[in-house]
Amino acid sequence: MHLPRTAAAAAAALLIALAPAAADTVMSAKTKYLDLKVEVDGALKSTPGLFENLATEGKTWGAANRRDADKAWKQDPSDFSDGRSWGFEREYSLFSTAGRYVGVLRRDYAFTGGAHPNTVIDTILWDTQAKKQVSVRPFFTETADNGPTMRALATLIRDAVAKEKKARDVEVAADPAKDEWLKEIAPSLLKLGPLVLAPSNEPGKSGGLSVHFSPYAVGPYAEGLYTVVIPWRTFAQYLSPEGRAVFGGEPPPPKKED
């Protein structure tokens, strides 16, 4: 069957629109002792100011790591013998969009010797109206340390991580709040873990909060990354009018590679 030219063109345009945008390398360096790269998801170019903001942040991070590598090489080149080198990579990728907000994942990789490289995951929330990185605080009626909202979110997140650990056959304390690793998830916005708006099956809305834990954050390195999704209805009673406007629908389960 042959499609009319207009239909074929429309189909081709749709495929292009759905295809993931390639990442742009905004900084790179390769020497005898250093391999460094910073990439920003090309899909973020469509949001005014966001791509440039992340590129600037990434270049600052890359420059600091290059200075450290240069200093280490000058102090003791023998640390880089037998082809050993330091490696740094940072990647920014589009994670979600909800109304005026864009969620971004930031993945850092670093190797400066030792048994294994380190991976650190962080999250960024961008306000397209204010054109700056912002916090989720305005989405809630209150966010005081050890207040009702933070206690509720800490419990929800700890329980979700505990469930994922059990699914991996990892032992967890009967009370997750007393678990040696999970007790680090505390009722303070900065101690809940790196969180960002989760996608939703309702266009223009967020289905909840996606929380991303790096290796060592809630378990030994061998356990790897943990990503949990907290549906918005489980914390709806704590939402401000602004928060209620952001959330809706249902979130998809976290991807394995997250």
C-alpha cells in the first residue's frame, strides 16, 4: 500500500518528532591522564534558556575536574602509569514536562583510581516562566523540617525503597525508618533524596515524584541505583493550590536503567 505524499510526509515528520534527540557535547578533553566529557540532551534546546543554563553549569563542573587532574598529574605522574587515567562524564537528559515545569536528570561519572568508578544522580526542576532552576517547595502547603509533609514524604519514600530492595532479595529492617541505610531518608526536603516531577499518562501533568538514589545512598555500591516513584495521590493532602495544578493522572513505573 502506498501513502499519498502528504500522508507520507506527515508520517515521516511524526517519526522524527518521536525520535530521541541526540545529546550535544558541550565540553570534552582527552589527554594522557584525563578523559572528560559533558553532554546535554538536544531535546532541552526547545526550552528557552534551559540548554544554555545546563551547558554553563556543566562546563564549570568540567573545568574544576580538569584543574584537579592537571594538578594531580604535575604532582605525581607515576599515579597515571600503565595507561591509567582519570575519567569524568556528565550527562543532562530530559525526564519530564508538566505545565510550566521541565524535569531533568543529571548523571555524573567519575573515576580517579580505586576499585570502581562512582556514579552520582541528581535532579533539576526548571521553571519555563521564571527561566531558572527552582525547588518543589511551592507545591506544598508547608515544608518545615520534621513537619507533617516531610514526615509523610520520608515515610512514603523509605517504604518504596524498602519494597524495591525486597524485590531484589535485599534484607531490610522490619521498620524501614530503623534500617541502617534507609534511616538516611529523613523528614527534610534536602534529605529525601534527589526528586523530580514524574511523567504522567495525563498530558501536561505530573503523576507524582520520582526519587533517584545513587550507589551508596541507600545501600552498598553493589546494589546499584534505586529509583522509586511516589504517586501524587498518596501526598495530595499536603499540596498547595499550585501543587494541585501540577499533578494529575497516573505515573509510569520507573525504568530499569534509571
